[in-house]
Amino acid sequence: MSEAQRTPFVESLLEAAAQAQLPGSGIGWLDAARRENLEAFAAAGLPDTRMEAWKYTALRALGQRRFEPGDAQAATRAVDDATYALPGVDGPALVFVNGVFRADLSRIDSLPAGLSLLPLSHALNGDAEPLRFALSRHYREGGDAFARLNAALAGDGVVLRVAAGAKVAQAVHLVMIGAAAESDLAWHVRHIVELGEDAELSLVEHHVASGEQQHLGTQVADVVLRKGAQLRHVTLQNSSAGGTLVRHNSVQLDEDAQASLYVLELGGALVRHDLHATLAGDRARMETRGVFVLNGRQHVDTQMALRHQALNTASDSIWRGVADQRSRGVFRGAIVVAPGADGSDASLSSKNLLLSGQAEIDTKPELEIYADEVKAAHGATVGQLDERSLFYLRSRGIPLTEARAILTAAFCRAVFESLDNDALREHLDQQLMAHLPSA
């Protein structure tokens, strides 16, 4: 790396790596993977806007910041249970504070049959070989700086497995809390999720703040659904207004597997979500639903890549964005129907609202088809609220601000209509309403 690339950000993270004492140290393949990814991060540094995947997200300001390596006080920081409580989600829970597992806040003593749920730090102290397929990965793409950093420095996370045929009735709650500390921290979590054949699971991923802070959090998750497995995955991201959060999720669906993903992005100063899904087995089906609601100078960037790789697979994606004041939203949805994936059915819709003349939303749908008898559709729009609808509401005595909120909420609310957890869906709706301009 040149001196120009050796930014304070990179320097501070390399210093953190030199001091790190990570779980699993001494396992040959794990040490090698951590070292290779760290070397790749050091060589390339942060991506810039000349790279297509980062075209709309500049990291110059982040590159000038320094972060302390982890939180020595994380195990004892006071956190109110109400910070992360969610209606309709009262099953097993793993809670992390600034990237550190908190047994006192978690619920894993009595797990339902067929569910295995462990912190990564504990799993690495046992038989680590089953984790090798995920943790030995070397990220080689130029834009994978944060995934490399996570692979080198993640000391904890979740290892979740559902046995073949098991139907886990209660939703599992994974909580990542960014807690106020004496300095800006960098924390990294790594999740490994596997559902066996015909297994079923509801998973709720929750990013929340306890006090104001400007930490950096990275998360990498590998999710594998075996034949006939079904996953419902809800993500509520409401991080600190000053925080930076980067998530990199990979999902593999085998034959007849089904996944439904719901994402609500509300918090954070700079948020990036990379979602990569491979429909690897015949008749695999994936449904994605996402909304971001931005204010101030928030910047949220979602990069979704779906690959249809087998016969008669299907994907259906609906994403909505709302930007107010000087915020900026980015959505890129790329669908590839690979050779041999005949009979695939792919649909992608990205619709966005600008509530301010200074707000910006960049949306880019992409579709590549290399197979036969394929049904595919994609579209994207960026616009403003319908003036006729506003006039209609105002003519009935509704103030302008309230009328705008009603129309904006309706625009977003449709995304979560298929979520079958009524209490959780109502909570997401309340959170969404609280972030609209009238709130």
C-alpha cells in the first residue's frame, strides 16, 4: 500500500490486529485465514468511488478516523432490557455489546429440540473443524475490505444450527448493541447459520444503540439452507445516529429451500449492507423485502446480488426508500440467471421517495439472463409524493405534514404485509412512523 493509502483508519485497524488475542488462536487453518485476509486488507485499504460497487459511497471521511480495538468494559456496561425488547420475539436470544457476548443479557439456557445456539467464541474452544468451511474463506474481491477486516479480527458472533426436520416455533433473537464508551471503538462479529433438511426457523436480527456513540461495527454472516429448509429472517437496524455499520450476508439455498428476508434500515450515519444469495438447488425460492427511511445526513447503501443457478428457481424482491433533508440512499439490485437455470422466475422492484430537494437516492437494477424459458422483470423509480393525493388529504382538513406522513407510511408499509408475526410487524410500523418527518 502506498503512503497515500495508509490512512489513519487503516493504521488503527492494523494496530488493533497486532494487539488482538482472538478465540481460536493456534488453530492452523484459522490463523492462516486471518493472516491472509489482514494482508489483503493492508495491501488494498478502503475502496474508493472508482470501484463500481462503491460508486455512490465515498469513504474518505471514514479513512481519516481512528478506532480503538474493542471494548475492555463491554462485559460490565449497563444496558436496559427495554433497549432491545421486541414484541412477538420472546424466544432464545444471544446479545452482544460492542461485539462482546453477554451471557447475563442472553436467553440460551433452555433451547427447543433441534436448535443449537452458541457464541462463536465458545464454539471455537470446542471442535472448530465444522466451522472451517466458513471461517477459512479468503475474500478476493476488490470491494471486500470490510469482509477482510472482519475475517481477520472477528472474535465473536453466533453459530446457529437447526437439525434436520426440526421446526423451531419461537423466533431466535440476535442482538448487536452499540454502547457508549470512552472512545470510538471498532467491533466485529461473525455469524454462521445452517438449517438442516426440512428444518424451519424464524430469525430476528436487531442492531440497536445504548447511548450515543460513533463506533464502527462489521458483521459477516454465512447462511446455508439445506433441502426443503425454510427461513424467515427479519432485520431491524436502528443503530446510533453517529455510528458506522457494515454488513456482509451470504445465503445459499439448496433444493426446495425457501427464504424470506425483511429489512428495515433506520439508524446509523453510514450503513452498508451487501446481500449475496445463490439459489443453488432446483425449485429454491427467495423473497426479499426492504425499506430505508433516512433523515439528516444519513447515508445507507444496499447492494443485493441474487444468482439463479438451478432449474425452476424463483426470487421476488420489493424494496422501498425514503430520503429527507440531506440524506442519501443507494440501492443496487443485480439478478443473474446462470446457464442451465432454465425455468427461473425473477422479479425486482425498487421504488423511492425524495422528501427534500437536497436528498438523493441512487437506484440501479441489473438483470443478466443466460438460460432459456425464463420469466424476469425489474424496475426502479425515484420521485416525490403524489400531489393529487396530498391535495385530497388536505381538502379533508389534514395538515400538510400529517398528510405527507400518511402517504409516506403507506408507501413503505406494503413491504411488510407478508410478515406473519403480527406483533413484530406492528412494531416495525411504529418504528417506521417514528422516523418519518412528522415525528
